[in-house]
Amino acid sequence: MMKRWLRLGLAAAMAAAAGAAMAAQPPQPVQTAPAQPTVTKEADGASVDSIVAALYDVISGPAGAPRNWNRMRALFAPDARLMVISPGRDGAFGLRAMTVEDYISRNMSAFNTGGFYEREITRTTDSFGQLVHVFSSYELLRSPNDPKPFMRGINSIQLAHDGKRWWIANLVWRAEDAGLALPERYLHGRQEPASKL
């Protein structure tokens, strides 16, 4: 019993000493998780249509025009990924994953030196409650008045609703190439209504 009280007494003394040491130090600011960026345009997350339109709009513009990167950040859920399917030198295809910050840093120089306009051609939409999948055909142009795009492809966009707004959970895209062209159904597909949350 005496040993137990000695142990308790020693623990109390150590706690008191630690408390005194902490009291001598200036108070440290409380560390909080970084806040999710606010949507620059309040309506961006209001509907499936508005968030997909914002995704295309925010990266489009003439050469050297500053993009609203805070607006783009605010479209994506925390830990969302952007992924591109692309061919490697050996002919195999790989999936390169990026964070939103990765995408921004990798494309800054390209947007500074050349015009880039991404435009939706058409889409098909499937929904189940708070989950929506948008299969969106796109075309890329150097100028909004270009008669022909320099690239086309598919954006596969997963969206989730948190009870207040829509978020992009993941985005995967694949461009056309010499061996794979967009089929007719993805050039003139139907626009299906999404979940009305």
C-alpha cells in the first residue's frame, strides 16, 4: 500500500511540475483544420448543372488570364482526386492521380502561354440519392471562336451532396487519340435530369 501511495505521489508531483512549466510558457494558438474554401460564386454548388458548368468555366480563358483558383478549390470535396488516363511510352495506359493543388501547379505555365477553353459537348447523368455520376463529353479550343477543337474526350465526374450543396468527389478524364474516337452517342447524347436535392 505504501508503494502505491508513493507512486501516486510521484505521479502527482510530476504532473504539478509539468503544469508549472506549461504555465511559464506563453499560450499557444489552437491548431484547427484548414477551412474548406468558400465558393466564389455562391450558386456553384447549388445544383449538378451549376457545379459542372463551373468546372468548365473556371479553367477556361485566354493566354495569361488569371484563373480563379480559389473558386476551383471550392468545387472539390476534401481529399478529392483528379485523374487522367494516358498512354505510356511502352503502349500501356496509366492512371495519373493529382490533388487540386497538383493540377493547378502543373497547368499554370500552359495557361500563361496559350489560350485554353474547355467546353461541354453533351452528357449523360445517373443518380442515386446524394450520389451522381456525370459522363461529360468535352472539347478543347485555343479560342472560343475556333471552328474545330484541338482535342476531345470524356470527363467522368463523381458528385456527392452533403445536405447543403454538391461537391466534386473525383474527376477522371480520357482524351481521344488515333486509336480511340468519341462514338456518336457521346457526341449527341441525351441530357438526363439529375437528383433534385
